[in-house]
Amino acid sequence: MTVGTVRPGGRTARVRAAVLQAAGDALVEDGFDKLDLAEIARRAGVGKTTVYRRWGTVAALVADMLDDMADQSTPRADTGSLIGDLRANAHLVLRTLTDPRQGALFRAIIVAAACDARTATALRTFYAVRIAEWAPCVEQAISRGELPAGTDATEVIRAVSAPLYYRLMISQEPLDPTAADRAAEAAAAAARAGAYAQTG
Amino acid sequence: MTVGTVRPGGRTARVRAAVLQAAGDALVEDGFDKLDLAEIARRAGVGKTTVYRRWGTVAALVADMLDDMADQSTPRADTGSLIGDLRANAHLVLRTLTDPRQGALFRAIIVAAACDARTATALRTFYAVRIAEWAPCVEQAISRGELPAGTDATEVIRAVSAPLYYRLMISQEPLDPTAADRAAEAAAAAARAGAYAQTG
């Protein structure tokens, strides 16, 4: 997606920032089903035609919002140990999901992805970017001898996230630092035991 | 899924079965937002007043559907080993989530729970019942010396489910037997390493 990347400080970027902000507000307040490009343009103080020409559909706008969130995601940690890196990752996920705005945004986007194929693809891309950013933590742990050779880095990073998203969407238990530490420790222990060794 | 099969009981039970079946069909086809008690009554071939008097709201009807699913859930395994029991649990979750009707139902109910407090409570209750059914697997593993004393049985059972629900709702990766085996093995390894020891 190259929309809005023309000049960081230019009009294009300002319009994109205002529209994404307005779209996020509307998504959190009303949900995906009620999103409306004309209403988002109104909230953003931007011409309706600009929004229609640039994004075209609500799904494309939500996909661009996820691109923007991926661009802004925190660089991976490099603490020198697997458990340190995975804890940093778990606490980043925790901060995202418990942030009042970002948590509500993720919940709304996950719900939208369950019903809309384009949003589902955008969400998958978002997580692929995040996972590629953090996978080197696992690769370094393999080269330090902390993990078996052939450990699937993607699976380890996903294993850190899974219990936290499970709490958010399924069991609705509190998302707290204990849950984040436990997610990191469980993923590290399972990885050390070879549970994420590549198959096939 | 046995909802809709003929069960013992009189007219009351038959009406309930027909209405829950119709509600499930409507939920899978149209989603929670479009559920309508009058339409469900029509599909079920049951009087509208009966449905209004007995359930009153769509959320109450979905809650009753979850109660019915909890009543019919498969009894826990007792294979004699932790990994055997957790694998049986993971494959039960896999079968549920990949069943065309049940998988769609769960997805629809999880989406509804993100927006509706009563459905969220009903979903929490459903999982509490399932977890209570399977927790003895972990308790037996503790008494056999396979797991550290003080291991949180609820957390171990949830850890088996989390990666599978994560695939369903978040990463949209395939739900296959390899994923189920891996979920069981990772939960067992983390539990053995003490990652689910009770805190506090």
C-alpha cells in the first residue's frame, strides 16, 4: 500500500492521518457493520470524494488502518535471552490489547475479519509483519543453543500471543502482567521441549 | 453436534430442540445482529408467542443454545497419561471448530460476545463447564507425579484451546490434526516445566 506515503509531512499524509483517526473512532464507537465512508469523511473534515477516490470501500480503509498500525509497531526486543525477548513481546501484546483505543480497535477488526474476507486478509498481513519483526529472537535463541535447531520461529511468536488473544476474545479473563509473563514462560518452555520443531 | 436430534421429553423438549436448531441455522446464515425471534419461530414452526414467552430476547436464546451445547459436550478422556488426555482434548476442540455447523456457530457466538454482554456471560459459562469437565485430567497427572503440585488445571486446559481458537479467529491458519497435536504437546511441556504453577 503506497497511499499516503508520499511525503511524511505533506497534505497527503495529513489527510490520511485524519481519515484513519476518524475511521478508528467510528470503528470503536459503532463497529464495522455501521462504518460509512461519507460519515468518516465528515468526522475527518475531509471531502467525501477524496475518501471515496482514495480508499473506495470500508474494507480497504480498515486494511490501510492495519498497514499504518504495522508501520508503527514497536521494534523487537534484544535482551540477550529467549525468555527476556518473549516477555518483552508478551508485554507489547498486553499493552496493545489493554490500551483503551487499540484494544477496542483490535476487537472490532477481529470481529470484522470473521465476516469480511478483505479485512481477514489485511489482519493476516498485519500479524505476518509483526511476526517477521520478532522471529529473529527465536533464531538467535537457536544459535545461542537455547532452543533445538529447526524450531519454528513463527510458531513460537504466535504461541506467546495466543493465550492473550484467547483471554481477549474467548475466556474474557483479565489481561494482566501475570498473564503476559505466563504466556512468555509457557511458550519458552514448550519451545525448549521441542514442541515447535518443524514438521515435514 | 446433536442439537435437533430427537430426545427424550415431551412437547416442551421438542419445542426447545426445534427453536434451538432454527436459531443455530439463522445464526450461521445471518449472524447475531440479524437474529429475530419472530423469524426463528417461523423457521422452527413454533408459535411466536411461545418463543417470546419462553426466551424473551435473542441473547437469552443464544445463552440457552450454549447451555444445551454444554450439556451435550463429550465427556473427558482418561487415557492414563497427561499427553494422551490433552491430545484427546485438543482433537475434541479441533472437531468442534472444524465441523461446518459448529465451527460457524462458535465463530458467530464469539463475534456476538464481543458486542453483547449477556452472550459474553453465556460463553464464559459454556467454557467454565467444559474446563471443569476436563480439569481432572490435570489433577490426575499431578497425583501421578507427571506435573508439579500446584499446577493450575484450568490454565492447562485453556492452554490447549488457546492456539486453536487463535488459528480460528486471529491468524486464520488451517485447523488440522498437526495443530491439535502441537497444542497438546506445547501445553504439556509448559505444564511440566511449571509454567502453570499457581501464583499467590
